[in-house]
Amino acid sequence: MRNPYDVLGVAKGASEADIKKAYRKLAKAYHPDTNKNDAKAKDRFSEANSAYEILGDATKRAQFDRGEIDSDGRPRAPSGFDGFGGFGGGPGGARSAGFDFESAARSRAGGGGIGEDIFSHLFGDTFRGGAGGGPGARGPMKGEDLAAELSVTLEQVASEEKLRISLGSRDVDVVIPKGVVDGQTIRLRGLGNPGGPRSSPGDALLTIRILPHPRFTVEGADLRTSVDLALEDAILGGPIRVPTLTGAVEMRVPAMTSSGRTFRLKGKGLPKKDGTRGDLFATTAISLPASEDENLIAYANARRAARTGTGQA
């Protein structure tokens, strides 16, 4: 795969927010569901997901920046390794020494010569697979990737619930990852379509769709909601019950709280990648009694008269 920064079109010093924004833009543009007749779009979509798997993870991004893993997420050879230059002593390394990679690859099938372990360790999948391959022989091709969608509720996201889903002919358990956002695609390696007899299965590309909630709106990892505030509680202050995704909690409001005042409940939002949680912002909406209250009406008339000097309306 190309350099993941180039794939997403961001600079090496890009912020986490810029990387996420660039990924979501590409995922939306090249999603298989909206480009069913465009094979190149499928490749771009898969490439964008692979790039985001590295740059969207702080640990993997740091490893890539330090050169510890390559653009496919595989460990690189130690920095001191310079190929097989020692065989010929010249700048051409193994090739200038006349080292026959093809013969060496074949020799492991017959049990002689250089074993498979060193080639697998140093060159990954290049020498893994069929014996007697010709020049440039590679390991078995992967099966096709399988695109699927998973609709989840905010409650399921908040609880990091394990969900059972069907992928083709199999059922698998999927844990909702921390920090997931609506429209994000998760790669499930080896759970795609099977290939031929000598092929490894493709991957499942699972796009997460967060369902709308009747009470909460989402802002990143934060949530917003409106909470009814009885008139007497608005005037006198005191404890009120505020709904959250994990059950109602008690919150105290000060005396003389107006409608539209917003309070923050720390840690009552959605999980983040770093293990912390966002916040819940509750905005008050004063609610009047359902039926007429003579004392309240008398009080309101007195207040109006004192303000306008007109007497009872």
C-alpha cells in the first residue's frame, strides 16, 4: 500500500481531527454501496480503510512514523539489516553476489538449502506459498472483501456491547470499538469471501451506522439533551433527575435557574479511543403545571402589576 499519509491526503503533522475528517470524506466518496459498478472505487475504499487503521490509531501511527512498521502495518526489518550484502561484499548486496532467490525459494520445498523460517521472517509473504514458483512468485491471492453494515444504538455504543452479526454464511461476534463514529468502516481480517483452494479469505469491511436517538444528539464523544425543569425547582433549586445512556442520575440546579441554561455531566458521554468518556450537556426547559394553579396565577398577576403598574389584568 502507498504511504498512508498520501492515501488520506494529509501532512505528516496532521491532527487526529484532520485525519478523521479526511478518512470520512474518502470513505463516503468511495463506499461500495454507492459505487457498485466501479471496481477502482472499491480499491480506493479499501486503501483508505487500511490507511486509517494505521493513522487513526495513535500507537500504530507512532510506530509507522518511527519506521517500525510499514504502510501495511507489518513490522519492518531491523534498521541494521542490509540484505545479503556480506555474501559478495559489494554494494549490490545479494544480487551482486549472484544469490539465486528463486532457487532458494524452491529448495525449501524439497527440504534442503535455506529453510523457510528466515525467508518468512525477512521477506514476509513473498516466499510463502507454492513450491517451484517462477520468478516473482507470490503467496496465494486473497479472496474478495465483503462489505456489510451494522446499525447500532447509542446505548450499544456507550456500553461497548458485543453484537452477533451474520457475514455471508457465518455468524460472528463484534465488539463495538471505542471512539467509533457514524459512517466509520472497521476491517475484520479474514472474515470476507473465501478464495480458491489455495487462497486466504478476504476481509469484512463493516460500516457502522449509529441510529438516531429520540433524546440525545451526538457531538463527537459528547452528547446533548434537554431536561424538563419544574417551575418550583427552577425558582427554589434542588435535585432533578437527568436521563443518561446508562440510566438516570441526579443533578442539582441552583435557585432561579432559567430555561436554556446548560449543565455538564462529566463522563456521561460516549467512549473515546483513549478509554475516557465524553460529557453530557443537559439544557433546562422550564415546564409549567398541566392544569391551572390559582396561587400561581395570582402570583403572576402580582408580578405583572408590579412591573407595569397597571394592576390586575
